Amino acid sequence: MASAASHISGYSTTSSALYQSTLASTGIQRETFGDRMTQTKNWLFNPEDGTVMGRTPIDWILVIGGFILFIFTLMGMSAAFCAVFYWVVDWNNPTLQGAASILQTPGLGFRPQPDVTTTLVRFVKGDGSSYVHYLDHIEAYIQYYENELQVGDNYKDCSEIRTRRTEELNKVCVFDPIVLGGDCVKQQNYGFDDGQPCILLKLNRIFNWKPEEYTNDTVPSIIRNVWTAEDPWWITVRCDGDVRSPLIVSAIGGFRAPCIPGQLLMITLPSGLCPSDTLIAHDH
Amino acid sequence: MAELGEGMERRKKMSIRQSEIQFKKLDELKGELEMDEHQIPLQELFQRLELANPENGLTNEQAAEFLIKYGYNELTPPKTTPEWVKFLKTMFTGFSLLLWLGAGLCYIAYGISLLEVEGGEKDNLWLGIVLMSVVIITSVFTYYQESKSSSIMESFKNLVPQHAVVVRGGEILNINAREVVKGDVVKVKFGDSIPADIRIIQCHGFKVDNSSLTGESEPQSRLPEFTHPNPLETKNLAFFSTSAVEGTATGVVILTGDNSVMGRIAGLASGLEAGETPIAKEISHFIHLITGVAVFLGVSFGVVAFALGYTWIKAIVFFIGIIVANVPEGLLATVTVCLTLTAKRMAKKNCLVKNLEAVETLGSTSTICSDKTGTLTQNRMTVAHMWFNNEIYEADTTEDQSANMFARSSKTPRGLSLCPIRPLKKCNGDASEVALLKCAETTVGNISALQKENPKLVEIPFNSANKYQVSIHKTSDPKDDFLLMVMKGAPERILERCRTYLKRGEEYEINSRFLDDFDKAYLDLGGRGERVLGFADLKLKKAMYPESYPFNADDPNFPLMGLRFLGLMSMIDPPRAAVPDAVAKCRSAGIKVIMVTGDHPITAHAIAKGVGIITPNCYTVEEVATLRGIAVEDVNPDEARAIVVQGEKLKNYSPEDLDQVLRHHYEIVFARTSPQQKLIIVEGCQRTGAIVAVTGDGVNDSPALKQADIGVAMGIAGSDVSKQAADMILLDDNFASIVMGVEEGRLIFDNLKKSIAYTLTSNIPEISPFLIYITMSVPLPLGVVTILFIDLGTDMYPAISLAYESSELDIMKRRPRNAKTDKLVNQRLISIAYGMIGMFQALAGFFIYIVIMAENGFWACDLLNIRERWDSKAVNSLADSYGQEWTYYQRKRLEQTCHTAFFISIVVVQWADLIISKTRRLSLFTHGMKNWVLNSAIVFETVMAAAIAYLPFMSQLNVQYVRPIYWLYPMLYCAFLWMADEMRRYILRMHPQGFVERETYY
């Protein structure tokens, strides 16, 4: 419309004109809103032809029926493909493991984390109701490691292995909760009562992970002073505090690597490093 | 969006109100020229013009006063639209608007997500930016394509004469033409442009070339006498910017500048607003459909999301996300490129398209209003027939006149070839003389030699009172004892001066039988719309008239009676050779060809018959009456399928009358039409629902060219004005190119359908992952980045390659599409693209998603409702179905692998889609894979997909390596899809009009 307007003003007064088509004044009229409404109404339901939204009910049934039939055929085909695929796939071991897997190296998880949306552990010292859900979450996890549950042919004591495990790879290393220390027990409410809570760190489970040990030449400088050539299978964990919190938490602990194929768990207790009532744990 | 619509409605209403004020003015322009300056006696005119003494002209004071009063004698250009406004217009119309809307929604979604998530969801931001870039780049491209055409008024300016010779205060002055005022007495001689509309006071052999104004090919003689109430037909007016061809004249200026006849046409042409092109209408219809689908999906899944317990903010973000996912990002560019490609192809075939959208318009055209002169005809007079020895001989009228089949053997009287009295070098003077000369040249031979051997002694030039031309020649044979006087002119005038006639070399007295034969021949030739000239000669005995005799042309002192009649020659501006064929093709393509000309009805009718606009067994009312020997009134109008309407009659027609004529006659010729009437005829056709193409070359055609859905101008013969007003220019002036244009237009319409069907298909595999993600809370199967890779990457070239697809059936044998029912994108196209092919693609994608997830450890059933944990950065050890634990980044890598594989599966299934889209009805086996652009497109998209998946730096864009075997799974679906569609098309061919065709043929 802008250009049309410019034609009006630009043209001399004697012959200035905006084109108004006779198409509008005779013959075909521009649709009014009322016309549109009538059309819409007719489209929604046309009593003459008995059509609803442009089709008779029978027509609708045919079309919808045809479509559903088509979709079901297609879905059925896909379902058949899936069935074949699941029938082929191994239900006990993931198809892609080790180097072929996207996982590659295990990540580090921790407990307690009752709320999946945050890693923050926040409670008021002495106020049991503010951390009871944390306790429950730790408890639910640690009960698997009751000593009486870790007996049988599937279990193996790995505490003295200092080299790469080569035999009995299908056996799980026994984890003794005693290594968590005296404060990290249920009776002590895992240190929450004292404002020095236990946070369980664990290496994620991965099928067929083959850790590579550092040698004297390859060890990164950041862990050089805690690393020893005699025990290369010790996995070092470094904990860095959040800059936003006044306390810089830095801890170094570790896991014993040869135990990896089984369910591995170690716990580091940053007690003493966390003097505050609130502990903020971030992981990465 | 409702608000947006209301706003536009309001703006429209406002502009309509504005226009009503101006409406009267243009109506005035469109009305017939009403003036009486040519009718009233000269004295009265002088009084009205305050011209005291026509000898001395206006006084200088008067001139100065009038100049202030009436303004300069020039065409006022309309204020041109600034370039940036034009640019913004290309940027904010049709498709672009949809993408802008999408981009806006993306920013809103990003804004909302800022409230929810720290840093917001960047995907939406990027998507918004990409959408905006697409719009801007495409707009720049379109703007660049179209910027070549400039304003119409510019070309009118070139017509305006520079200088004028006026008489003012008794002095003859040479002044700038723009200073000429009403009442000025101007002097014009041959070669000048007429400086304003003038009424002739006196003249001498004055002829003007009115072809640009009326379409008459031959120069028109001008006289001081008033001969016709119609200003365009009366002999005593000469018009602004036409040119004087012969003679001199003195006239008084009656109209200047914008008020002149030419000024009014200019005003009309530039005042007309070109309407929306058919393809623009189709695209807005498509946008309505797409928006409808998008909003429907968005609202329903937004509600579902809310019902599933998402927060309302999340629900709104989903709602926006679904709408945006429906926007076909690449389609704007695809359509633009497809149209450009066709425009380029047409340009190669001498059909220059100025406005991209006009490429398709010819294909939709249902009526062609063609000008006669220069478009259908060669625009040069040619001898068509001769009558001598009581026989009509046909002359060759083809463009090169190579086939000289005309009866040379029969002794052509010498006079016929001598008669062209002017020497050849003045050939460019009079069209009919050129015609005669050319004819003589081909029949007799070397005319210039002949003329040299027979030198002319004296000549009486043609004048409209005598209506003949005489010259006396010395003969080449010195033994001849006579001089040869030859005469040509209006046959009846020639005949009345003849005593004898020549037949097969013998001279006979004119008797009543000869007179009957003559009348018959004269009527016959005249009835063919040809201009007939009579020829006669007389031997002047040297004894009485020696070479030294003082012949006096002004007061003839030699006999002009008792001549010997030689014969008749008739001339016509013959049709171009390719035209009849082209008209026939148009007709078989269901296109009505109407002739609209300024020329005489008889000539128009004859040419119409010659080119097949009026077919042999189609008669007008008058012809039926003559055939049956009954009165015109008694003829049943239904029997006459053809009609010749004269401008005079048309003037009194109401729009309804015109509609009647247009509706009830198949073969129509409009003759003697004024530029305004041409415009009215075009409007009439449009009123009856036709999509109208207008061809023309003259200034007088420009309003009609502008009003037409597509104006086609002639590149060689066409005036600049007509070229500017047109949307398309035929560089070789060949009407047959229009047929090619129609074919290309129809083809691109079909191919755009295919392109859109192909492009839309991938919308389903793009949207459905998001819908599944919302409703089933699984990890997102396909990401925004990969969607953009499809829409703006792999899909683009294949979609464009469909523009190169050859036509399935003979598209020139079917009727033009019905603009109301045959839509570019209809519900059937959407249901096939979305409901069938899209479903295949989506399922192929989900299958590979399930496979990858399961191979990495997540079984499909365990993925349900995993979304919150999956997408939480806090969860660092999410267990899969095998007990493996995944950190956030590992999960995201897995998810991106799925995205990449999903993307690849879409690309793979698009192979089948592309092959399916090649044909709408035929089997691939009959149609073949001959489109090598398309074949290369398949290779291209595959290579591109591989590059995206495997180039190392692509992981920056959230794409991951996928195992080569994952390419194989979707191929299953690819094969099934192709087979399914071959089957659909088989059923469609086997059962025409059946259920499958009704529901799936787009």
C-alpha cells in the first residue's frame, strides 16, 4: 500500500489517481467477513450435502479408516523390525562395549542425591528433618554392601591385588563398608549430625572398561605428588570447591582400579574440610 | 496472529478510504476521452483559448501567464517508491512473513526459557537467528533479481519532444517543448515530434505516425477538417509525442502535459497498481494451510503437555517450538530459486521475465488479449493480392518473401512496377509504397534500374482530395513514341478516369461486364481487410507531349482522363508466420485468444481469420446473417460463436454487457479500441474469473499491460513504455514464444508442487521426535541443528532439482488450471506428504533411534519417562538397562549420535521421496530417471550428509560419528516407501476418479 500512496501524492493534481478496480464495483465482490462466516459454517456443516468439514460421514470413515489401516500397517512393520532386532540383541551384555561404546571412560557419581535436578546438598546442622531424605538416600544405596550380601561364588576379595586383573573377571570385588570410617555409619547419621556429612563418591559402572595406568613419564603433574609407581592402579580423585562458597574444598582420595569390573564403590569423607553447616558439593 | 490479521484489515480499510477520494480522478482517466476542441469551429476555439490572432499566436505575456496557470508541458512523474521501501516490501511479504513470525516466536521462547534455565535454551536463539538470516538472504536475492525494472514514467519521459517551434507575438520562436502552453500556435514539419495535442489550422501533405497511440501501422494524413467525433479518429488532431512523418502543419495547442492524450495514458498506466500474481495467491494459500496445521499441532500438544503436568511456561515453550518446527525454513529459498531457474531458461528462449512471480502466471493464463499490430502481424504493409486479367493472384506475405509462388509468368503489366513513383531510397517514407516496391522487386526484379531507365518527368503527389498519385516517365525504349503516364490511387477514382482496360496484353473498352468483375474483385479484396489500390496508365504521344513539355503538377496541363486500367493491388500487414500455429496451440491448451486492436474491424477480422483467432467454421452474427440471407436481428445469437466488437459500440456497453460478450463468445475481436477500452476489456476478462495475459507493443497498450495478470511486451518493435509496463518481454517479438512461456509456466507450477511435496515431507520426521519427547518423556530423538541441516542443507538442492523435471503428460493439451480449485498446495498434497511419506520417514528415524539406544544399553521401554533424569546436568550416573552408568556428557553424546543417525535416516528416506516426487501419476519405469540434475542431487545430499556426520570439526555442531551400518536400516524403509508409492500410483492410474485419486492425487 505504501507505494500506492506515493502514487497519489506524486502525481499532478489534474490526473492524480489511485487505481480502483472495477472488479470491486461490479461482478465479483470482495468477500466480507459475513461471507466468510457463512462459508465457514457451511464448511463445518453443510445441511444440503450432509457434509461435515467438506466430507460426508461415510467419506470421513473411509478416509480415517484408510489412514488408520495404513498407519497400523506401517507401525506393524516397524514393530516387526524392532522385534527382530530385540530378538537378535544380547540381553545381558550391551552390544557396544569398551572402545565401541560411547561411554569410553567411566564418570564419577555420588550419593546422596535424592533430587535429580540438583547436586546441592543443603541442610541445617542438628535439624534432622532437613537431612533425613539425604540419609535415606545414602542408606538405600549402602545397604547393598551389607557384608552378608557379599558372599558367594560371584564375590572375590580384591584388596590385595596390585596389578591388572587377568583372571576371574566375571567375579565382583567385595566392598567392605568399614573403609568408610567410623563416622560414616548409619548410627552416626553419616556425619550429618555433626555438620560433617559423608558424601559417597563412586565410579560409574561400565562394561569392559580397561583402565590404562600412568607410568613415570605420563603421569600428569597435578597428581604427581600423590602418585606412586608402586601402586599405579590407584585412581586419584580431586575435589575442588566452588568459588562461590567461602570454603574451598579440596580433597584427594582414590579408588583401587583392579576391582573395576564389579560394582565398585569407595567413599571419601571430606570431614574436617567442611566446617560449615552447609555443604555444597559439585561434581564434574 | 489474529491481532496481526486485524491490523492488516484495518490498514486495508484505511487505504480504501483514502483511495475513494482519488477514485473519481482515475475513473475520469479511464473514461473515454471527452473533448470538443476538435468539433467546434476554429474561431470559437480561438476564443476559448484566448487566442486573439492565430497568425501572431499568443503574446509573450499570455504565454507566461498560462505557463503559471496550467504548468509546464511535461509528464509529471509519480513520486517513486524509495528503494528501501521496495526492499522492505520484498522482505515482509508472503513467505517471509511466516519466517519472521517463526523467528519472533523463537526469541520469545528463548526469553521464556531465560526465566527457567540459567543462560536459557540457546537452541531457540540460534534457530531464530538462522530463520532471520534465511529471510534476509532470500529477500536480498529477490530484490536483486527484480531491481532491474525501473519506473514506468521514466520511459514516458523519453517520448517527450525536446523542442517546439511556436508563434508568439508574431515571431517564430524555437523554444523548449516544456514551455509550450495551451493556446500556442505551433509549426510542425516532418521529422518533428508533436510538442502537444494540437488541432490543425492548416497543413500541407501532413502525415503523422500514430502507431504508438492507436496501433495503426500506416501514417495517418491530417487535415484541418473535423471528420469524426472521436478525437482519436478525427483527422484534425495531432497528438503529443507522436511524430510527423510527412509534410508540414500549423496547429493550435489544445491540451498539454498530463492532460494530453498521451499524458492521460501515462497517468493511467502508472496509476494502476499491479495486483497479486496467481503464484503469490497460491503461496499465501499455502501459508494459510501450513499455519493452520502448525497452530493445530501447537495448541493440541501444548494442551497435552500442560495436562501431562508440565508447567505452563514449559507448555508455552513447547507450543512455540511445535509451531516453529512446522515452518519450512528452506522453502522460500527453494521457490525463489526454482522461479529464477525457469526465468533464466525462458530468457534463453527470448522470453525475458521482469518479475519473478510472473514466470508462473503465463502457465495459469486462461485468456490472452493480444494486440494485432506488431504482435500478431509483421507491422509492415505487404502486397497480399493482385487483380489483373480478371484473376486474383496471391502474393507471398511471409517474412522473408522467399517463396515467390506468385504468377510471374502471367504478363505483369509494366505499369504496376513503375507505379511506385518514389525512388527506393525514400523507402522508409510510406508503408504502402514500401510494400509495393518490395513486391515489384520480387516479381519484376531490379526496380532501381528500372526506375533509372524510365526517369520520372513529373509527379502529382497523393492528396486526400484527389486520392490518386500520378507520374510521367520517359520510357526505357528510345524507339517508343510516347511518354508513359502512370496513376495509382483509390480504385474507384482510378476507374472513373479509365476508358479501356488491359487483359492479357490486349486493350478492351470498359464494359458493364468488366465493371461487374471489378466490383466483385474490389469487394473481395476489401472484404479481406486489405487496402486496395488501383493502377492505370496512359501513353502520351511524344508528338503532343515531348520530353521538354512544361508539365505542371499543381495545375495539370495534361490529360488525366481516358486512361487504361491495369489492375488492382491490395496490401495488408500480414500475420507473422509462426502465429497461426501458436494460436492453435494456445487453443488446444484451453486458452482463449482475444484480439484487441486499434485497427479497423474489417482488417482486424481478416487478420483474426488469418491467424486462427476466428476459426473457419465460426461465424459472427453478421456472417450468419449473410450466409442465410436473413436480417442481422433475426439471427439466433447462440449460433454466432465469434464476434467482432467495435470500440464505438463498446463505449456504450455496461460492464454486464461486456461480461455477456466475453462469456458467450469463444472467438472475439475487439477493433477500433482506445487504450482505455483495452483496459476495460482486460478488467472484464478478469471479472469473469480469467487470468489474463496481454500482449502489446504500443504506448496505447501500456495501461492494459499493467492491468493484466501478466503483460507481455515486444522486445524489438515494442515501445519503451510498453516494456516498462509489462512483466515479460518477448525479445524476438515472436508470439510463439508465448506458447513456450505457457508451457514453462505450467511446468514450473507442476514442479513447484513436487518441490513443495518433497520439502514438506521432512516436516513430519522433524516434528514427531519433539512430540514424542514431550508426550513420552524420552530423550530428544532429533535436535534443532540437525533439523536445520535437513531444511537448509540436504533438502535444498534436491528440491530445486525437481524444477528441472520434464513434464509427465502433454501439459499443453490440458486446460489452464482453475485458479479457484487447482491449488498449488492442497489438502491432498499435505496428506500425502505428511500422512504417508512423512510417516515412513519418521518411523525410519525412530527405528534407528531405538536401535542405537538399545545397542548402547538403553532399551526402548526403559527410555520412557527418563527425560527429567536424562536432561539433568546434576545426574552423573544414570543407569541404563544393563546397569552401565552414564554421565551427563556421555548421555548427550549418545543423544547426538541418535540425532545424527535420525538425520541420516531422513536423508536416506528422502532418496525415495525424491524419486516418488518426480511423478504425480506415472510410474518411474515409464518416466525414467533422465533428470540428471536430480540424479546428481541424490549423490549430493548423500555426500553432504556423510560430510556432516564424519567431518571431524562437525562435532562442534552437536553431530557425532555414527557407525556406517546405521545407513542400512533406513534403506529398508526407503525401499518399502518407494514400493508403496509405486503401488499407490498404479491404483491411481488403474482407477481414474477413484478413491485413491480423489484422496491422494495432488
